[in-house]
Amino acid sequence: MSTVAHEAHHHGPPTGWKRWVFSTNHKDIGTMYLIFALVMLFLGGASAMFLRAELFEPGLQILDPDLYNNLLTNHALVMVFGVVMPAAAGMANWMIPMMIGAPDMALPRLNNLSFWLLPFAALMLVLSTIAGQLPGGGTPVNTGWTLYPPLSVQTGMGMDFAIFAIHILGMSSIMAAINIVTTIVNMRAPGMTWFKLPLFVWAWMLTGLLLIMIMPVLAGGVTMLLFDRHFGTAFFDAAGGGDPVLFQHLFWFFGHPEVYVLLLPSIGVLGMVVPTFSRKPLFAYKPLVYSMFFLTALGMVVWAHHQYTVGMSQTVTTYFMIGTILISIPVGYMLFSFIFTMWRGSMTFETPMLFAVAIILMFSFAGVTGVMLAVVPADLQYQDTYFVVAHFHYALIPGALFGLYAGVFYWLPKWTGHMYDEKLGKIFFWWTTIAFNVTFFVQHFSGLAGMPRRIIDYSPQFVEFNEISSIGAFAFGLSHLLFLWIIIKTVRGGEKAADKPWDGAQVGTAGLEWTLPSPPPFHSFTQPPVIK
Amino acid sequence: MSEMTPEQKKANVRLALVLGAIALLIACWPVYMLRHAVTG
């Protein structure tokens, strides 16, 4: 290597805007992903606040039906594609190279492109909402995130923006996934064998593979939708010989594994947090990795349990029912693995651990309602009610979002070099957890009583349920201002974090992230470490 | 910027291309259907 090139590798970070726009550094790109996700969290959260304000009373208050459904679509797309996936990708960017002893991601320039596509996609999503409100914009995007035809073929130009946003998001996700998988396969330090990998790395390996397999299907599906809208094809139009149910299959072939794309990184975070604060190695690490493989494989072949009511044959629905119920085996195994890690451990309950325990409890609850929904005759009753809304919010808020919060609190000292305010962290945990349960627990009852989802108005018998739910939602939304404040406070200063701020970190794992200073230098592991 | 050897860079690009090709192949499934829709 030439001297000039060698010196270029050791200069500090570039200054000014160029540091961020042209960044190829995994830590800087990770930071940008995390900031982007935080901004989008407030955007998606604001949509939810409007929805809950509208639902506080029956009748129409502040929104019209189309705008209500547009905000509902926007909320889901933003939370899935703008918050959880970028936040998990941000954590992967920050932590995977440091855990496996790599100097950076395998393809740093591709990494830059993967991130910088996101703001444009977010702009498209915002435009998809604005377009429906403009004169000549046609009907707003009122389909929900599933974008089912024929409604999605009939909506106005906002749908084109939404489809374009999904294309860009898909490209970004696929490129990020390719980069992460390549990094894990090719960039591990000598001695970092597959079964020494921290669970977070395994979780992202499988998430990356899932993304590579499912995102192209969504991209293809929405492209066909675009053709139906503008180029005279009839893939999903029964009048032209097409079939709208085909879109449902394409969408859920992506959409169900997507649930595991959202969940797996958080399971990976649990695999780091629980052993640390139990001061015990992860219980049954290898079977846990195998169960993640099993979950990934099963998750790919059960998509049509979202479509029990479309008139599939009994044989087909029975297959999807059994497949779906089987998923409780690997998920149950994972949860028991975490519980047995805690068993007789020397446990302490710092904020990341509080989130971990809450996740195990509340995600198990979502598992129980999930099994209920998997059973065909029962699902025919629950379909399109608030019971489903309650179920997937119990799966995704603890299962994905709280896992990411646990990760933020766990790694914030490493990222910033400062300890966060533990007292404020615990206040945030209790505030957000109680508010979350107030919001969504009652929705099980309104759903079982028959309240339909995705409708702006409701019958007067559901008033109490909805008032409680809205009050909880406002408290839940408000708690995130505290979350923002904790992060800002930690970034700006505070108690200096040690290189290994948690005394139980690295128990039973070969991960190298805690061997670096806090915050880590701009370039880390320029010489590959050797793991014994 | 990382301290990757040329061999490592080549290996990374090779694997990324394979994974990208798999993604493209999967995306071709709807395109295949599109061809049939156009040609009947």
C-alpha cells in the first residue's frame, strides 16, 4: 500500500457537511440512520395522534374519512419502513463491524447510497399524503399499508408517489441487506467463527437474507399495480381476466416475513441485553440460533394466514393455519431461552433490562393472540376488527420498537462516550410501557365486541374503550419527548462512560465491541484482532 | 475508510453481486408474468 494511501486511511473524520453526505464510515452512517428513524418516529407518531384524536369520540371531529385513511396508511408505512427498519439498520451499521472485528462495512460506498435513498423515499411518502389534498390530486391514498386493489388502482396520484417511495425504500433495504450479509460472511476477524458470533449479528444475518428474498416481491407487486393504474394491464382486475387476490398473495409473501424483519434485530438486542444484566452466558446459544433459522424458514411459507376470508380452499387454509401455529415453537423457544438465561442470574434492572423483561411479557401476550388469530374459524370472527390492531401492536411495539429502545439505552454509552441519565431512562420506561398498555389493551375488547378497524366512525357502545385508548395514546406519544430529551442530554454530555460500561457485558460472547474505547475512534480495527 | 486488501474487496464485490443477482431473479417473477400479460 502506498504511503499516501496509508496516511489517507488514518486522518480524522472530514469536517462539515461533506462528512455526512459523502460518508463511507459505518459509525457515521449508523448515526444518520438512527437520526432519520427518530425524525420519522415523530412523523409517524404525529399521524397516530391525529387518528386517536379523531377516534376520541364517535362521529366526525377533525378529519374526513379519506384523510383519516390516508393518515392511517401513512402511519403504517412510516413506522415500518421509516422507523423500525432504518433504526435496526443504524444499529447494524454501528455494531456489526465492531462486534466482528471488521474495520468497516464490506461495501462502504453502497452503504452511503443505501442511507441517502431514504430521505428521498420519505419525501415521496409525504408527497403521497399531500397529493391527495391538492386540487386534481384525486382520492387520497386510503388503502392502508396493504395497498389492496381494486381500491389502490382507483385512488389518485398520491398512490403513484407511494409506489415510487416503496420502490426506493426497497432498493435501499436490499442494498443494506446485501452489505450486511457480505460484511458478516467476509469480514469477520480471524477466529470469529460462526458460532462465536454475538446473537445480534446472527439476527441481522437472517434479517438480511430475508430482505433479499422478500423485498423484490413487493417491488414486483407494486410495479404490477403501477401497470394496472397507467398502462392498461389487468393483473388485479377481474374484468380484464386478472385477480385482485393475486396482489394479496404477492403483498403478504413480502408482508409476513417482513414481520420477522422487524422482530429479529430486536431479538438480537435481547440476546445481548439479557445475558449482560443477568451476568450469565446466553442459555442454549446454538439451539437459539437454530430456532432463528427455523423461524425465518417458517415465516416465509405462512403468508396467506392474512387472507383467510378471501375464499381459499379448506386444504390451503388448513396448511396455512398449521404452519402459522408451528411458528409458536421457535418463538416460544427463544423466549424460554431468555427466561432461562435470567434464571438464577445475578440480575439488575437498568433501563435496557427493564425493556427486555417487558418485551418478554408483552410479546408473549401477542403470541397468545397470534395463535388465536391463526385458527381459521376463530379468525373469521376476528378479521378486520380492533382485535387484530391490538394483536399486531402488541407484537410490533414491544417486539420491534421496545427492542430498539433497549438497544439504544444499552449502546448509547458506547456510541456517545456518556452514560445516559438512568433515572430519566427508568421514568421513560414506566411511562411508555404503562401508556402503551392503556392504549392497546382495551382494543382487544373493542375488537371482540365487533368494532371494525380502518373506519373513522364507530357505534356509541365503543366510546369508553376508545376514550381510554386515546388517552393512553396521547401519553404514549408524549413519553417520546422525554426519550428525545434523554438522547440529546446524553449526546451533549454527562458522566463519562467506561469502555465497558456494563459489568456483565461480554459474558459468554466473543463480541469485540466492548474492547474499543467509548466512544470508539473514527476508524476501528484497522489491524484485524485475533479471537482466541 | 477501511483497510481492506484487494483480494478482500474482490471477494466482497463478488458475494454482493451474487446476492444482488438473487434479488433481481426474484423480482423477475412479476416481470415474467408481465410478459405473458402483454403477449397473451
